[in-house]
Amino acid sequence: MEPEEVFEKAGAGDDRCVAFVKQGISYLAKILIHPTAVSSLGELWARAAVGPLRGQVVLLTGVAFPGSLALVTLLTLRQQHAAGRVTGADEQGDPILRFDIRA
């Protein structure tokens, strides 16, 4: 399966993953350049710290969360084919089962 096919089939889950990844990249860029550029790894950890949480924990969580969403999206990608309801021949024209409000 080509990467483009994976993203097309992932649907809305992919959109949410992309949003989290963009947010993470923006946060990391902010830490790296504001108010001045980071000059050492120790400074990066200090800037990333949130309250009592060390910077390593904060950044690891920031990578693990969208990474886990992407993993779940990819693992459940093939299951989406079975999500649709299979209708019998007698149910084809039933407006209630098709949620047809015009009937």
C-alpha cells in the first residue's frame, strides 16, 4: 500500500493526527527559538519543563500522544471496510433503514 493510499483511507483520523503533529511542531519551534535560540540541550529541557514536570517528560509525552493516535489510525485502517452495514435485498428500499427523510 502506497503512503498516499494510507492517508486517503485514514480519513478524519488522519486530519486529527495532522493537527496534533502541527501543534507539536509549533510548540517545539517556540521552545527552540523564543526568546532566544537554545544553546544547549540542558536549556531545551529547562524551557520544556511545565511546573514540576521535567522537560524530558513533557517532550516525550508530546511525541507519544500524536504518535499513538497515528499508530491507532494505521492499525485500524483495514477495519474500516467492515464498518458499513450489510443490507439484505428486502431492506434496500426501506426509507427508515436508509435514513431517507423524504418518504
